[in-house]
Amino acid sequence: MVARVSFLLRALPLLLWERLDAEPAERVGRELREEAEAFLEKYGYLSDQVPKAPTSAQFNNAIREFQWVSQLPISGVLDRTTLHQMARPRCGVADTDSHAAWTERISALFAGRQAKLRRKKRFSKQGGALAHAFLPRRGEAHFDLDERWSLSRRRRGRNLFVVLAHEIGHTLGLTHSPAPRALMAPYYKKLGRDSLLSWDDVLAVQSLYGKPLRGSVAFQQPGKLFTDFEAWEPRNSQGRRTETQGPKYCHSSFDAITIDRQQQVYVFKGSHYWEVEPDGNVSEPRPLQERWAGLPPNIEAAAVSWEDGDFYFFKGSRCWRFRGSQPVWGFPQLCRARGLPRHPDAALFFPPLRRLIIFKGARYYMLGRGGLQVEPYYPRGLQDWGGLPEEVSGALPRPDGSIIFFRDDRYWRLDQAKLRTTASGRWTTELPWMGCWHANSGGTLF
């Protein structure tokens, strides 16, 4: 699914354009133009049947189409951002008619009819692509053996599950989607905590094969949610936004979650957070920067100390500590230097020991009281927490003496005294204090 074009190295002189003399700059510009034309032809933006070079108008229109599909500012100019996008890992199948197919699909949705989408047999030959698939009737997908593959979200390499799912979409007849978080987007995306499918993926496959028949049973794979109701705001688009009931985190997942001494839950996603009262009433999404100035979006773990009420946030190798809305430290701390792991999965204030605990993969780290120094003899394995899965995404202590652990759409209830899991299920439907009153109302998807 990933095309590796030697584009970024060729584009580096453009990034230093001001330092080039006029003649080398002109030569580099011509070479970049030729590389861009080859890229646009390979992925269906320029016709490969025309023997001569495209006109300036044809080239600019092709750039505009590529920028629209890639969610870039539409200028028709081969600028730095566009060159960088062309260099990103992507699918080897052409983007032919992706704009027209998406427009037809959305028009069909709002008009209340099914769209008849054309399925082309165009195939991008081997040229550095990680994988490519044939559109319907062949049922084949090819993968690059030179790439490093992985089946784990946390390990290095291209995730085989994501790439295979994308190529299966092509074998079903789906073209590329301009929705940035869609499975069928042309560029490779990592397997994150959000769902694998976007609403546009669902619309695309239903426009070809119809909605599920009444009375049919949908099988929910454990772990990943079925779909992500992302907000679609394409530039220069007149389309409507998909509306959902309840907080957004109820329909996909969250980045981090924590709870204070008053049993108020804080849910974090992107650049916003929600406050959930003990009775399940949820606030409107609020910008992180309004309460915790300087805190970046997409934090990876959060915890509130029940001793002093301070908030601890973790992302990458950095950590932040806030007392109310004021930072305790003048700048983010480099937690890696204190023995903490990079990109933690979750953080927890553990009441019996009055300590912060950090979870990462199959291990956990106990921190000293009042600081972020890892205690001696840690990290240890998750076998200490009987029945707890790896790669949890959040953990909350509860008033009944249990701890709730989250991963994707599932939760596990753990007895604090015995350190054993006692129950599990879907948190959106079984934990009313999470505020997901409308998350599973039983309505038919689209």
C-alpha cells in the first residue's frame, strides 16, 4: 500500500531554494516538475496516453485534484507541502476517479438513493509500492517482501492488518477516499486506538452492495470498533457534516482518561476534553489550551493524584504536571531520563499504595511518591495484574474498590485487593457513568 518515490531527496533542494543560484534552481525546478508529472501520471491524475508533456493548465488541474484528495490547500501550485505529501508512504493503486466517486457517494446519501459506482481495472505496476490489489474479479493483492511487516500496533514496521484491509477494499471495488482517516485513503495510516473504518468506508461499501438486511447479524470483532464517525470538513466543499448523538469519544475511542477525588471523569481526545459527572452527565467538548495552556493535543496518558489533586500528562518522552490550571514545572520534563517509557499506554493513581503507575505494552512502572522517578525493581510484567490485557488505553480507580481498565471498546474490572480481573464488557453500554447515553441506541448505521 505504500509507494516509495525518491521524491523527498529530490525535493530537499526546494526547501533550501533561497540558497540556490538562479541556474541550479532552474534545473532543480525542471527535475521536480518531471518527477511530479511522473507521479501524477502513475496515480491517475494525468493521462498516460498523451505522448507529449502536459500543458501548464493540465498540470495545474492535476495538482489541484491531488491536493483535494490529500486534504491540502488547493492552489494548483507544486509547493513544498504538496511535494512532501507526494513523498509519503501510500497505496500503489491509482486514485482514478476518487473525487468523482466520493461526490457521487455523498450526493446519493443526501438524495436518499444508492449510487452506481464505476469500478475500473486500472492497476499500478510495481514501482516501489508496498502493496497493490486488483479491482474486482481478480481477488489478488501483492505485497513488497522488502518491507518490514508487523502485526502489532506497538512494534516497528508496516502494519500488515491495515495494509491488507485496504487492499481487500480494492478487491471489493472500492476506490480511494479523500476522507483523511478512512481505511481507503491512499496514504498509509498506522493502526491507532480509533476504529479501523470511517463513515466514508461504510458508505462506499454500502453503495456497492447495499445496507445489511433487516434481521441479519453483524459480527463485532473484539478490540476495534466497527466505525469512526469522523467530522468531514473538506476544503471548498458544500457537503453537510455527519452528526452523531452523544460525545464523540463514545463513537470511536479516546486518547487518555483519568478521574479525580470527587469521581469526576476527564476524557481526552485530540485537542479537546470532556468532564463527566458521577451521574454520567457530560460537558460539551472543551479545548485543552483553555484549561492547561501549553499542553499538546493527542496526549497518550493522564492521571490525577488523589493526594494533592495535581494532573499528570504524558506524551512521547515528555510529561507535564499541573496544579489547577498552572504548570508546576516551568517547561515539560523529559520523562525518559527518569526511567519512564516513551509513548506510554495509560497512567493510573493506585489508591492502596498512593502511587502513580504507568503502563506500556506488557509492563508497568511504579513511580515514587511526589515525583516521577521509577521505583527500584521496576518495570514488572502485567502478570501481576491477573487477566489484564496488554496495551490498555486508560485506567480509573472506582469507589467500590475496583479499577476499570480500557482498551478500544472493551473494559476490564479489576479487584484492587486481589489484583484479579472479575468482569469485562463494552464500556459504552455497560458503564453508564461514562456518559454514553446514546452510543448504542440500536439505530441502523446509515
